[in-house]
Amino acid sequence: QEVSQTGNTTIRFRTPTGVDAATDTITITWPTGFDVSIIVLTDIDFSHGAVSGYETDETLAATPAAG
């Protein structure tokens, strides 16, 4: 993303077994030069579901939960 340019990115992927345990992690690595410093929590929406169009929206926390 270039400085002073707005962007809207949708990331979709499938997992063979899901992400259902507290020890499961999803990591997104942006390309070199991509400026993520201006992204704030309210810029991010997270949803999941077995079929597109029937996703469940989740609430994201500003800090990770204990454990």
C-alpha cells in the first residue's frame, strides 16, 4: 500500500481441518514495503464459515486473551 492511498483488501483461504484450538495460529506476512503502520483494530473485520455468504462475524480484541 502506498502512503496516502486508501486500500481495501479481502483475504480468503481454506484450511483442511479448521482453526479451532487455542494453539492454532493464522499468520499473514505482507510484502516488503507494505505499510501496515496505519492499520488500526477497527479497520479489520473477521468472519468465518463453511460456505461463502453464510459466514459468522467475530469480535476482535485489542490484546490477546490469556492462555
